[in-house]
Amino acid sequence: MRINRIVLLLVLALVFSTAYAAAQGRTLVDFEAEQPLAGEEAFRYVVHSTDWASQGERSARAVHRAISTDRKGFVSWRGETDWTGYDTFMFDFYNPLGVPVQIAIYVQTGPNWDWYESATQLVPAGEQLDVTFSLTEATWKGAETNWEHSMTPPLANLLGWGILVYPTEEGMPEGSVYFDNIRLGGEGAPVQEETPRGSSPIAFRPGDWAMGVGDGKLTFEENTVHVTDYTGWKLLQMGANTTGVVNLSGYTGIRFEAKVSEPTTLELAIQLKDWAWQVVHRQDLEPSDDWTMIEVDLTGYDLSYINALCFQTAGGDWSLRNIYPTPWADASSAAGGPARVRLSGKAYVDITLEKIEITGDSPIAFKEGDWKMNDPANGTLEFGNNEVRLRYSEGVTYKHFELGTNTTAGTLDLTGYTGIRFEVSVPESTVVQFIIQPEDWDWKELWSQWISTDDGWVTVDIDLTAVEFGLDVINALVFQGGGDFNVRNIVLLPMPEPDTSWETGIAYGADIKLTYDLSDDWTAVMEAKTTQDSFNLGLIEAKGRVENASVRIFMNGTGADLGDPMGIIKGSSYYKDKAAGVDVRVPVFEGSAHALLSTPLESRDSTLVAGSVKMPVPVVEGVEAQLLAATEFIKKAGAADEDDDGPVQPYVVSGAVTAALPFDIKVTGQAAYSGGKRDGLGLFAKASYQNFEAGITHAPVGLWTDRSDHNNDGYGTYYVQGNFNIIQDVLSGGFYFNQWYNHNEEYPYKNWFGKVYADWNIISDVTLNTVFEQKWAKNFDTGKYDKLEESKLIAHLKAKLIEGLNGQITTIVTHESGKHLKVPGYMLRLTYTGIAKLTLLGEYGLSKKTSTGNWDHNVHLKATYKFSDNGSLALGYGKATLNSDENAILTRSTPPGYYTLSFTYNF
């Protein structure tokens, strides 16, 4: 109990000792990455548009009916913001209607959303740039002035703002008006801070940043990069393909300075864990002798795993300097010393009150001896009270454990039972499967599902009434998965009448990251995880520079990937989070070299050594080449790694070329050869044109795949994908097709997978997103693809019903017994955010387990109070209907009693 109290006090101390910091930006909305405005009153809706833009490529188009003199239309933005220190509000406006209009702006603040409105301005038809309103003159009105224009507006703690358009006596015909480049400015804008000192995790240094394929020469000075010989829209990037994945957890934005040689548009984009391209800032720049300070607010993004930070411009030479994450507090000036310490992470307390059913022992309960691994060398089973946890050995996947003839339980007789129920969870997202082997030992897969760590415990019901084999002689019940997983509470259905009781659970802990700046060039990081009964030390690393070399020394961590297109050498697949080693990156002429040495902390029976050189091909413009190699020095070889002469040291050598061709065509090719136990030659090719891409991979059994994401049996695949706009800003769609097969002659497998999707902006604030996908496996007896493994239709209809109230209807229809779209499921969700800092959520789910089964009902309610930007308190009833990806039914029936109280604080 004492350790529990100590951890709880530590969590609470972290929560209540952490200060909140926020970042501001001059540009409010530029409409390049998103369109956050809503249309009100006569404005029917507001959409992204490329019809007109004063800067960049997009603006906001407000569509309206004819507006008479007694009406108005306006666009609104809702959210907490602070304009303190600014003295003007500006935007660019385009009115193609041929009549002038009156324009005003408003702000809202206070618990009652008090409205304050400026005086109007007459704005003529056509394009009007820099429409400006004063934020400091007494020309505003509000309830306290009896709606007379005699006050200055409040600028702190705003809850919303907007732009109002009033018709003149001529009225406004039906049509559209456009808004762009909404911003704050004036002499009262916040004074730029001095350039921070200290070690920045994202400084401009050679080796950390590289140009994408194409033109552009990089020259570095202290935290400064100059890009010359540049023709436009090529990426200057830092991340997984240069210095490794970037972790900016604890920060809320990025600031930097820019200078350009000619008028251009600068973009900053980020690619997070899913590699999705997200433009977070876009700004037009003019040549100047002065540097332009740019601050980008990244609040709301998960900055703990950034695959790439990307800069690009429309053209011309350009320079960037003094890049730092924000907020940046330099401890060298605040504390009088050269070092700076930052503490960040997350603290949580989760309390559950659950009504549980108590039944007698199940004849198939998880008991040690009754269940066992098919091969003990493949992993271990850890048993609890009707619970088992499978932990695979390093490098092993898709091996199984079973109950039945091969265990002490013996052959099973399931006659009279209608089903099997169990719960599954995973420490890392993976696929889990359940199989029954009847009297003839045939492999009958009855359930397979991708389960995320966010799904928690997933309840699974196996229907035995529809199986096409006898239940009187069952040789084995089998579980297998693509990674570690846990299973509990396995029972046969129908269960005997249970007793009930209430059970209270509490879980609390914190994820902690301590960053210590040793010098301007070196930073040390230590991560740890505490729970109510444990303290686990995580990653420990030091990162810095020696001359031009970027060095990372790590323990309890993971080595970096070499970034080859095929992904054949991946440090992240070598004892993930359980290795120690060194990463070194050095600029070489116009390219870079990367070396990795990594060894496991526990077994210490091998060492991975890998290296790569990547650089543009001289003379040939737009072509980049990469050479790479790796080997694993095995100190204690197992039987699989030995031949007649003793241990065999596997190795792989590879070369890749990427070329940018005319007409926006980009091609990539790679060959990889490995030797050791078996020789193998792997090939990879990919071509893309605008929004379309196709690729092929050949990885034979002999190819060294143990330290990559590839299948150990060897495999081949080809794919084609594309996306396109059918109706600009209204309807878009796409497709993905994949053929996959292994090279295992004893257990051959081949499938094809296809997916089509469409996104429809029906009207303002109403969208429909649909996906239909199928997977067929080849029947090698018939030679046909007649084994339907997956068929699913997913549709999400989302709508803004009234201000602050959003609705969603989700439909998910899955296959059954080889037939398409047989098992339906529906979910209705309402979310209300009309009360400041409070979010109310209600869900109702209606679904079936089988096409002929009864309808199940699920109710889930949740209230979340966001007491600060970093912290929240949530009270819930029941469980979420859908999984975290919202592509599968997670909870079909409302638990008899399930209540949650969750406290979370990010610091």
C-alpha cells in the first residue's frame, strides 16, 4: 500500500505543480489547411474554395440566398483565444455580386457569450485587400452601452469572433462572397522575443535536414539554413528519413524566422505517426532586408511522434533560421546557469465501478496445463484467474496456443452449447484469431479481428449454431495472433444463472519525460512510466553534435530505420524498446551517411550493425541514390542459425534509386541481396503520378527479413491506389487494390484486397464518408479466390444540427459464412459543446452478432470537463459502441452496470 500512496502523491504533485502556457499567432485563418468558419443566418454554408484567393490557393466561400435589407449573413469562429496587445483586425474580401455591402466584426466573451460589435464599413464590390477594423478605438457597441458605438472591445478570454455582412439599400442577390487571410496586427502586436538560447531539438544543422528529390542546394550556418538553386515545391525536411522520429511532446508550437529572395509562398507541413500530409501554416512572403518571425500554433496535434517536418516554397532562393519549439523558456537566463531542465508527460487517475457476474468454473477456463503453446520455444503463457497472457519470443509471430487433445484436457465435447465467449486485449495493436479444429483436424477460423491498444478489453461471442461440423468431438480450441495478446473470462454459452456483485477498480500513474540541456549542442532525455504498483524506467538517451556529425546514444530504446523505400533494414524492428546503441549521421557532400550499432539489453546474444549513404546523383538532375548494408553478429547462434561450420552471420546489401521525371512522374527502384542461411534477392519498384501510385515487391524466403516488417516466409505483393476530386470541394473518392502472397510451399497463401471510398460534402456542415472493402483468399484446391475473409461497408454521416450540437450516424455491415454484407450494426452519437469547457456525449448502438440473431442495444454516456487546455475530468456510463478507428462494433450490449471516472493532465 505504501508504494501505491507514494505513486498517487507523485501523480498529484505532477498535476498541480505544472504551469499552463499557450502560444499566439498573428494569422488567425489562412484557409490553406482547413476551413474552420461556420455560416450563420443568411449565409447557408461556408466551404473551401479555389475560385479566388488573395494569398495561397484557397479561401472561404460563403454561399447565400438573396439577402434583403432587414437581414444579414455572417461567418463565425468558436473557440478560446486572446487578442490582448493587438490593435487591428484585418482580412481580404472578394464580392463578385456587383453591389456594395456593409461589413462589421464582432467578438464574444464571458459566461453568457456577451456580444460586442464594431461600427460598419462600406465596402465596394470587387476585390478589397486589407479591410481593417480598429480594436482600440471606442467605436464598438455592446449591452453595457445600450448598443451605442461608444466603447472599446474586450480582447482577453474571447470565446468567439466573426465577420458580419449587411446589405445596403440595394440588397444582395443570391450568390457567394469570399474571405481570406484573416489576421491581427498593428503597433500593439506582441513584441518579438529575443532569439532563444540553449539546445533546440529541431535546430537547422547539417545532416538533420535534407532536400527531397529534386533541386535545391543547402548551406548551413549556426541554426540557419540557406536554400539556393531552387525552382519550387521541393521539400526541405527533418525526421524519420534524416535524423529519426522527432518528439516534441510538451510543446505547443514552432517558431522560426524566414527570408526570401523574391515574392513566394512558404509552407510548413508535418507528418505524424500515420504519415498523413498536414499543412499547418502557409504564408505569402515578400523580399526584405529584415527577417520575418513566424509562429505556428500546433495545439491539438500529437507531437510525440513526428515522422517529418517539411518546409517548401513556390520558388526562388530562401533562408530559415532560429527554429525552436514553443513555449521556449531559456533557463540559462532564468536560473543563472548553462543548463535547462524540462519536465513533460501525462498523469492520469482512472476509477471504474463495474457490476460483474460470477459464474462457476468453465470447463474450458484458462488453467495452466489445460492450455499450452504448440511449441514452447515460440513464447510463454502467463496464467491468472481464467486469464492467460501470451508473450511471443523475439522475432516470432502467428504461433498459437491450444486446449484439447494435445493437452491434459483431452478431446472436448461441446454438444448442447450455442457459443463461446471471451475477452481480448493487446499491449500493442495486432490481429488476434480464434480457431476450432474438429474431429478431422481441419483448421476452422471462426473469428479474426484487428485490435487496437485503445480498444481495451474486447468481448467476443463465437456462434456455434452456424458451424458446419460436429461438436461432439473437438480436437482443439486455438488462439493465435500477430503479436502479444491477452485473453480472459472464456466461457461456454449458455452460461448458468450467475450471481452478481459490484467491483471497484482504480488505476493511476504518469508517463514522465525529463529533458536536460547539457550544453548548446547536447541534450539528455530520460523517460519513465509509473503506475499504482510499479515504476518502469524507459528510454534514456543523449543527443548532440560532434563537429558536423549528429550523434544519438540510447538505452532502453530503439535504433533508427535506414529509410530505404523497401524498408528492408529497420532498426525499429530490432528488439524494440529493449536495445542499447549508437546512431550517427554525417553530411557527405550534398547527401548524408547514417551508421547504426544496436544490441539487445537482455539476451545480448547479437549485435546489429548497419549503414547507409544517400545523395543526389551527380550531373543527373532530380535523381537520388542510396546504398545500404547491414549484418547481425550472432554471439550465441541457435539451431536455425547454424550450418556444418557453426554459426552463420546473416547480412544484406541493397541499393535504391529515386528519380523525379517530367510531367510530375516519380519512380523508385530498389534491389536487396542477403546471404547467410539462404541467399535471396529482393526487388522493389514504385511509380507515382499526381494522386496515383503503383508498386510491386518481391521478397523471397532467403531475403534477410528478421529485422524488418516483412514476412519471414517470404512474400510478394503489388498494389495500385489513387484519389481524385469528382466535384471540387463537394465530392471526392479513391481506391486501393492489393495482391499479397507468401513463398511458403508447405502452407501457401494468397489473397487480394480491394477498397473504394468516397467523401461527400452534402451541404454545409453535413458530410458522408463511405468505405467498402473486401478480401478474398485463394483456395488452392479449386484454384479460385472463393474464400471470403472480409467484406465490410462503413458509412459515417456527420452533421452540425444546431450551434454546439453535432450528430453522427454510423453504419457497419459485415460478412457472414462467405456471404457479403449480412450482419448489420448502427450507431447514433450526439455531441454537445455549447457550454464552455464541457463536452457531453451520448451514444446508442443497435447491432446483431449474426444475421439471424436478435438485435442488441448499447447505451454509452460521457461528460468531459476541460478545466484547462492540458487537463480534463470525465464521467462515463457504459462502454463505447465503436472501436478507436470507428470501423468495427466494439460493444454490442450495454454492460449491466459500468461507470468510469477519469482524470487526465498533460504537462
